[in-house]
Amino acid sequence: MGPGSFRVKQDLNPKLYERNLVYRRASTLRANQKYIIIPNLLLGLFLVVILIDYIMDVVELKVEMVCIHEKRLRKCLSKLKGIEKVEVDTNCQKVVVSGYTHKNKILKAVRRGGLKADFWSAQNELLNAYVSANYASLRFNPFNFF
């Protein structure tokens, strides 16, 4: 292989390997990638080794949905590889996805399914607690006029 080419290890099964090595040129690196630079003394070049960590990640999303959207949401997420578990809380409009897939791919798949989604933040927790504390009687009994 020449200095401009790169090699990728073929078996990238996250359950079998915790860390796989990908060899690339330094010009193709992204800012958030972890890498090691190994000097090649024979050719006078540098070999860049990118470390890809396959760690099970938990992604929390705020998805605007009602009960009928849960089936559509699960169908969108079932098409992605590497997803282990999907938990849906329709009262809080919160979806917890655990797996080996990148969080941006999960968000993109949910949005492609026609649902409005965003990453869950601490502000969502505060708003949900405020609404449940102050408006609990209105939520459970909307016809209480007295």
C-alpha cells in the first residue's frame, strides 16, 4: 500500500473487540478522533493509528409524541445496527436508547421517521418536575372548576 492509502480492519464486531485499529493518513482525521502517530523510519513517513472505542452508550432523547407514535419510533430505531434496548416514557416524552451506535445517527433516524426529536437536557428535567408539581391536579382532573 502506498502512503496515500489506508487499511481498515475487516472484523469490526463490537461484542468481540473492545478496541479496533484503523490506519489512515493524517489529512483525513477529524477533530474528535483519538489517534496515535507512529513514525516509520524506513520510508520517512508517519503512520496514524485511529482508535475506535466500541463502548455501550446510553442516549436520552426528548421526542414529541403520543402513544400511537411509539410503534413508529421503535420501527425507525430497529433498522439501525448496534442498538440493544429502547425504553419509551410517553408521559415525559423521553426515549432512552442503549447500544453501540453513535448518538447523532440515532437522532437522525428518529427525525427521518417524522418525529420531532432533540437530545434530553437537564432543563427538560426541571420543566417536567415543575409541571408535575404545580399542575398535577389539572392534569389528572381537567374538569375541576371549584
